[in-house]
Amino acid sequence: MLRFLLQKLIFTLASLYVLATATFVLMKLIPGNPFLSEKTPKAIQERIMAHYGLDRPIWEQYLTYMGKLFSGDLGISMKYQYRSVATMINESFYLSAQLGIVSIIASVMFGVGMGVLAALYHRKLLDNLTMVLAVLGVSIPSFVLAPLLQYYFSAELRWFPVTGLKSPLHYVLPTIALSALSVAFIARLTRSTMVEVLNSDYIRTARSKGLSSFVVTTRHALRNALLPVVTYIGPLTANVITGSIVIEQVFGIAGIGEHFVTSINNRDYTLIMGLTIFYGIILMVCRFLTDIAYVLVDPRIKLSGGKGG
């Protein structure tokens, strides 16, 4: 276990280094600078550039940035004076995290539930209905679904609030818009895996021993069918959190997505790079936890890879 954790840590640090380097290079390839839109004399702009070190050679800027990054300093925003990137992330991420966690839980619960029902009633009406809903969930983008939900359920029916995350009702529409694609994907994935597992020899053996359908489904079939879903949960977590950028804008949620959009519009180099690295850390942590979850779901899987004999 210690060797496995050490290997993962080294891989994560190397990936973060590559991500930070690539983000820095891409920022420098963008024409202009964060202060071109400022209506200030050229001499003042040059002083501002010197204050942030943007007048130095690229290699020197890179070494300075990486040195601060390795010490845990994400820098100071170039548009929000005297505000550190870490503080801005800390102040806004909790809303994005709340919405993301609710959406992930909803995605897994409804996705697995729909997939299991579709597999148990394979090629019947419930199966066809479930797959139609799954196709709709995959086909309709979140930025199209979100305004439709707002129009019908907020403006017309007045069942749910339009913006914000002030009460449990505020979470309903953003969660549906954010998790629709994930629910559809997990449902299709669970269905296909469950159909295959339910036709396995050990399932027939379990049924021949007189075990009830509930026990066979939950204790034997579902546990093995969940392995592909566990594989998807890692990327799902990162995709939900990063995908919430659009949903936050539509529903007026003051989360981290707002900073991400404004940082791009303002060419706020330090904020863009800080948010990108922060999202990268989330993705890598999710991948690490996914690898650990493999062993919990299927003990036959070894930490070194492969399955035990």
C-alpha cells in the first residue's frame, strides 16, 4: 500500500508540474496583457507591468511563478487588487462544491437506479422508457436544459426559485441541469453491465440455491456491475465541478465559475493559472480515490494492477 501511494504521489506531482507549465506557456502565447484595456498613460502601465514582473524575460517569470507555486503561493490577482488567488478560491468554492456534491449524489443514485431497473426489465416497456430518458439526457446540453428548466418550472409554473442557492428548493433545477448527462451515462453504463452480469453462470448458481431476486441483485450482481460506474465517478466529479461554470452563470450562483469566466475575460493570468491548477488537483485526487475504490468494490483487484488468481 505504501509503495502504491508513493507512486501515485509522484505521478500526481509530475502531472501538476506539466499542467502548470502548459498553462503558463499558453497564457504567454495569448496576445496582449491584462492591462491593455486600462485607460491609463503608457508610463503608468509600464509601472504596473513592472510591479507584477511582466516586464521580465519569460524564463525569469516562469522560474518565479514555479518557485511560488511549489511553496503553495498561487499569487495575487492582477484585476482584484491585493486579493490572493487562494483566498478568492477559498471564498467561492464552497458554493460550487455544495452544488457539485449534490449533483454527484443525484447522478449516482438515479443513474444506478435507472440502470438496474432497465436491466431487470430488459427489452420491456420500463427498459425502453428508461433508455429514451437516457438518450434525451445525453442529447440536450446543460446550457440548453438550464434555461428551459428556468422558463417552465420557475417563470411559468413558479415551483422553484430562479437564482441562487439559499434553500433546498434552490438546488433542484441546477442539480437537474448539471447531472442530466451524468445520470444518462451512468444509467446506460449500469444497464449494459447488469444485463451481462445477470446472465453469468454464478448468478444462475445463486438463483438455483434458492436465493431471492433481491439478494441476487444487490449482493451478487450489483456489486460486480458497479465497477465501471466507480471508474466513471472520478472523471464525473471533475466534470461536474468544472461543468458547473455554465450552470452557475445561468442560475446566478456566485461560485468559482464566476471567477473563472471573469478571469478569462480580464486576462487575469495568475487567477486563470491558479484556477486551472486547482481544477487539476481536483481531477487527480478523484482519480486517486477511484483507484482505491476499485479495491473496496472488488477485492480481487490488486493495488499493483490486474486481478488476483
